[in-house]
Amino acid sequence: MLARRFTIVCLLVSVFGMMLSVLVAEDSRANHVRGTGFLSCDANGCGLPARR
């Protein structure tokens, strides 16, 4: 019984960790697309964002 509970808790913590990492990755990707602090590439090439 204890092993079953331990397994369920570990699975729930793993799922929570994966969901949190997806949220962090998407937020990081959204900041990259907006061009805040990262290099941005367009038709003229790559460089610092034109708008700040």
C-alpha cells in the first residue's frame, strides 16, 4: 500500500514538473519572439530589435 501511494505521489509530482517546464519554455519562447533582449531576424537580416 505504501509503495502504491509513493508511486502515485511521484507520478503527480512528475506531471506537475513537466507542466511547469512547458509553461516556462513557452514564456521564454514568447519573449524571444517579441525581441526583448534577444537578437531578432527579419527580411533585412539579423540584429538588435528595431523597436524598443
